[in-house]
Amino acid sequence: MSGIVQDGGRKGLEGQSRLFAARLATGLVQGGALYLLYRAAEVGMWPDTRPEVFGGLALAFGYAPAVLLAAVGRLKPLPLALWTAAAAAALFLMGWHDVARRVIPENDQAPYLEFPVLAFGAAALFVAHHLILPAIRERRWRADYHAYFDVAWKAGVQLALSLGFTLAFWLLLQLGAALFDVIGVKAMTTLIRKAWFAIPVTCLAFALAVQLTDVRDGLIRGVRTVALMLLSWLLPVIALLTAGFLAALPFTGLERLWDTGSATALVLAAAAALIILINTAYQDGRPDNLPPAALRIATRIAGLLVAPLVGLAFWGLALRIGQHGLTPDRIIALACAVVGAVYAVGYLIAAVRPGGWMRPLETTNVAAGVLAVATILALFSPLLDPARLSVADQVARLERGAVKPQDFDFDFLRFDSGKAGLAALDRLMRSSDAKTAELAREARVRVNREAYSIQDRNERAAAVRIQPVAGQTTPPSFTAQLSRQDSLMYACNNEAPCRLRTLDLDDDGRVEVLLAAPGSIMAFAQDAGGQWSQTGSYSAVCGTAAPKDLLNAFAEAVTVAPASLPNLVVGGRTLKAQPQIRCEEPNTR
């Protein structure tokens, strides 16, 4: 008997040794690959010369090794290899598309990936892995719900602990380097700042943490139990707050909610918090994990509250899309709301259905997980590319007259929607509408985006207040272009309206516009194409006249005086004089 026990123990140790070696090898390979990508970006060699390839490789090598770290020892070699390859391929294509659809500026740096693909890519991998792993192990399309719960929540605890271990590891390295620095030894600080050391060591530390947490399986389950218990008692708190919020809406109205500009994100975040905390109370649904009666009641109430929150999200999105059309952010929010609707319907049924406490929740979680992964893959592919869909919708609104050309956000096409936006701009430049074609051409050649958004410009222009002096009128063309004058956005308002006077400043037969604000006077000229732009400003640098006195004097008379210093032409370049300002000291005698 003792020989059998010793043989079993020896095999167990050998198995742990193989897992340890496999995970460290995975961390080392990942660290080496990421360092090679870093080095390629540093020296400008392939794949940095192909940003879309670089982005795909960065996402694949950044996330796919997590599949190996989590599944090694739990899956046979062939299923493990196939699933890892499939995950890496999907991540590569997501990264490729995220970069390929955009216009990469020359000063942009690797890995070229934007935050949404990083965040949603990680979420999709986590959900997909914990849907696929139990199914492969049980050789069924859908595994037992207990297996989903056990694998996913255990992995969540392992991930949190592994990230914490990696962070603590680096804090200790920094502390050790600081101690050596105190005694004049800089080698440690120099070493940890080297990419060839920092990147592989970080990956190795994370892989080591996964191995250590996996060895102590009972400890991880204990930590998970405590974490779920603590989180579950937060459910009555969020349920009470959410119920109070929904009950108050009929009395406060929805206008204040929509005026925040972030109502959809807020209510979806509240719905997500309810969904997570409901699951901490429900756990795997087994009788031995049945929570106390107070928590069961709170769980049913919370299940009822998800639906109105998701409904509010749809309402807010419908209002915004109806008013301003689609944008990438609204499309992503709409996708999140669709997934939230599956949870809302399933949890509502689970909350009102008698018997089998919240049992429909299990099917809902699996279905919503599958839908979430499919939605993320579609969003970060040509199928439902948010930028492409937004461009098509915004251009359609412009062409059918839902938005005027002067109110259309051409900067969105130029700077925020990648290649799809540039293609739309090129098409709009050939529009039969002269104003649309003109504004499209201006946006196409613009290097930097406008200082203000179209909506902000229109709101600011509507708030501009100008009072022509006696006998003067504001040129209609100048009034029509107020939204394009950045200097007026805050200078002329109800509290301090600007005074206007027209005057031929340079004796060229065309009048300029002078706008007097407290303390300064702005000059505007019209070019041959009819566009008004600011050409300069005048400031009172000497004297003690109050701003009000300057405005009163401006209303009475303004004349032109010759400049004290002419411009110089040096080497074909015109140099403008900057006179030395000298103010006479007041006579104090």
C-alpha cells in the first residue's frame, strides 16, 4: 500500500513539474515575442513597417498565451493546441482589422491598437475560454452549469491574484534598485529599465503566479468563497439604490438624465453591477450554496431591476441616434445594450418564475456569453465595423437634408472614422451641393482638427452678442460665419457684448470688421473667396482707461494712424516689426 501511495505521489510531483515547466516556457516565449515586437518598433524593421501586421501580432502574443497558461493540464494536447491556435488567429484578425481600418499618423507609435479592441478583446477571450473549456472537457456542446461557474470564477480569482503578484514583484524590484542606488550601485536600476529584461521577466512572473495559484487549488476555492460571500452582501445595497433611482424618475423627469450626456453608459454600468452581484449570490445554484432568505429576496428584486435599466439605455440611445445619428461610441453602446437585453429578459423570467430558485438564470448566462463573444467579433471586423456604419449613417443624414452642410461634422470623417471617413470625404468633394463640396475639400486638407466640435461651435455662435455702433451694420456674410471665428467663442456674450465697426484699414477699397471687446479690438478681413478670418488685434498697453471707456471711445470715432515701423523684406521673407512699448511715467510732483 505504501508503495502505491509513494508511486501516486511521485506521479503527482512529476505532473506538477511538467505543468511548471510548460507555464514557464509559455511565459518565456511570450516575453521573447513581445520583446522582439518592441525591438522591431524601436529600430523600424518588419513588422513595424506593416502596422496592421504589428497590431495583429501584438494582440495575439499579448493575450493568446493566457489560454495556454489557463488550460494546460486541463485539456489534452490536441484540443489545447487547436483552441489556442483558434484564439490566436481570432485575436490576430481583430488586431489586424483595428489597425487596417484606420489612417495611421506618421508620429503614431506601436502597437497602434486602440483601447476598445484591447478591452473588448480581453473580455471576449475570457468569456469564450470559459465557455469552451468545460464543453471540451465534458465533450458536449453545453456543459453542466456548475462547471461553467467553477472554471470562470476560479479563473477570475487566479487572474486577480496573478496580476497582483506581478505588480508586487515589480514594486519589490523597484525597492531593491532604490536601495542599491543609495549606496551608489546603479546596475540594478539600469537592468530593470532594459526592455530585454523587463518584458520577459514580467511575462515569467505572471506565468509563475498562475502556476502557484493553480497548485493551491483548495486555497483559491476558499478565497473565491469568501469573495463571493462579501460581494453578494453588496447586492441589497445596489438593489435599494437602483430601486430608489427608478422610483424617483417619474417625479424628477428624464430631462436631467439625458442632459448628462452619459446617461446610457451610466445605466448600463448599473445594470452590469446588478448582473455581477446577482451571480455572486446565485453562484452555481446548488442547494448547498443557497444564500440566506434576505439575499434570495434581494436577488429576485435585483433581477426585476435589470430590465428597466436596459430599457432606459435603449431609450437614451434612440434619442441620441435620432437627433445626431450613429457614432462608433453609440454603436458599441447599442451592442452592449443588446447583450444587456438578453440578461434583462432572462433575469426577469427567473425573478418572477415560481419554484427552482432563479434557475433560468443559468441558461441566460450561457446564451448572453455566446452572444457577447459573437458581438465583439463582429464589431471588430468588417461585418459590423462601428466606423464604417457611422460614416454611412452620417453621410446619409447629410445627403437627405437631415443636417445642413454648415452643421455637419466633417472633422469626424477626417480624423475619427479612418479610411471609411476619408473615402466618404473624397466622394463628398464631388457633391452637386457646392457648400458640401467646399466644406469637404477644406476638411480633407486639414492637418489638425477644429478647436471646437460642430455642436459646440453652433451653441457658442448662438450665444455671441454683437452690437454695431451708430450708423454701422454687421455684414451678413460675417454673421453667417460666426461659428468659424474661434476668437469670438468666449469673447462676445450677453454679459459683455462686442461693439462692431467697419473700416478700411489698409486703403484697398474693402472694409474690414473691427470688434471691440473689453481691453482689446479684433480685426477681421474677407478674402477673395468670401471667407472672414481674424487678421490681428489691438490692445491698449498704455494709459489707465477702463475697458468701458475704451468701448465708449470705439463707438464715437476710430481713425487709422501710420505704423511707426515698416515691415522689412529679408531674403524674400517679410519680417513684421514688433515696436518697443514705452509708457511715460506719470508726473508725481
